[in-house]
Amino acid sequence: MFTADDLVDQNIGALVAYYPGATLVFRQYGIGFCCHADQTLSELALKKGLDVNLVANALYQLPKGPVSLPNPNDTDAFIDFILTRYHQVHRDEIAELVLLARKVEAVHGDHPDVPAGLADELFATAENLDMHMAKEEAVLFPAMREMHKNGVISPALALPIHCMREEHDDHGQAIHRLQELTNNCTVPEGVCASWRALYSGTGKLIEDLVAHMYLENAILFPQFE
């Protein structure tokens, strides 16, 4: 597993996947993490004029990390991990976030910082994400399992994988909209527990989406392209 010194050369996407809470550190230092998943921490720190070792140490000291990921060469285990850690979690959590957002918007509609439109954006994200995951579960993942089992990689998956990558780009745009609506999940002073829970949950959703897409784009998909 990584040491603090190792983290400076890791991709942002890998850090988000391995270290729960990494996006909180990145927000603290003003490091964009959604569209820079394939860049290293040292590259982004240099662009921002930051001391990369300070950022790396902050990540290393996060209480919940690092997590253990399955062996990427074990396709069945890796796909099972994605299904349980991300697909099911997205479905369970985003539905609750939609309800919570509708409550906050209805109760606090006169607050200057109310995230107007957040519930609709979360609902649209949920629908698009569910369709995307359903295609992976029904078509792409079973084909990957079969190819891995037979030891033969076919170019037939190139187009489906390309389509999934394009949809990941769409999810990235949805993340940007969620960040804009919530002021990067910054909780206004003095708001209620529901509002705080909404922003905490939205922040976790964003972090999970970034990690989820990185694991597929950078680790799973290339094995079948």
C-alpha cells in the first residue's frame, strides 16, 4: 500500500478511490478532482503552486483510508466490487438525496443560499446513472466475465466501452452542476440538520462517482480494449 511519499505520484482518481474523504482535502486546497482524474497529485499541485507534500500528508492522515481493492486481474472479483460498492450504493443513496433536497428546497425556499434546482438535478442524475449501470450489468459486465473466463479478448467490446466512456463524461458534467448548485458542498452557517445531511450526502455521491468512473476507465476497461 502507499506511503505518504508515494501519494505525490498517484493519479487523482486513484487517490479518490483509495482514500475516502480525499475530495474534502482536494476542496480544501482548491484542487479540481472531477476532470483531472488521470493527472498526478504532483502535477496538479505544481499548477496550483501548492506544496505537494502538505497535500499528500493530509491525504495520508485521513482516518478511513486507504481501502483495499480487489486484484484487477481477477475480473469477477473486480466487477463484483464495483457492483456492490458503487452500483448498489448509488441506487440506495441518491434516492434519499432527492427526497432530502426537495425537503430543503421547500422549507428553506426564502434562504439566499438555498440550492434551488438541486432536487431536479439529483433526480436527473439518478435516472441517467441507473440507465448507464443497467447497460453495464446486462451487457458489458457479463461479456467481460465470459471473455476473462475463456481467456480471449474480443474487439467486439470496443464500441460498448467507448459508449460507456462517453456516458462517464456526461456524469462528469452532472458532477460539475451538483458542485455549482451546492457551492462545492459548502454548508451555509446556521442551517438545519437536513441541509447539512444533504450536502454531506451529495459530497459523498460526488466522491463515489469520481472513484467509480476512475476504476472503470483506468483499470477495468483497458483490459478489454
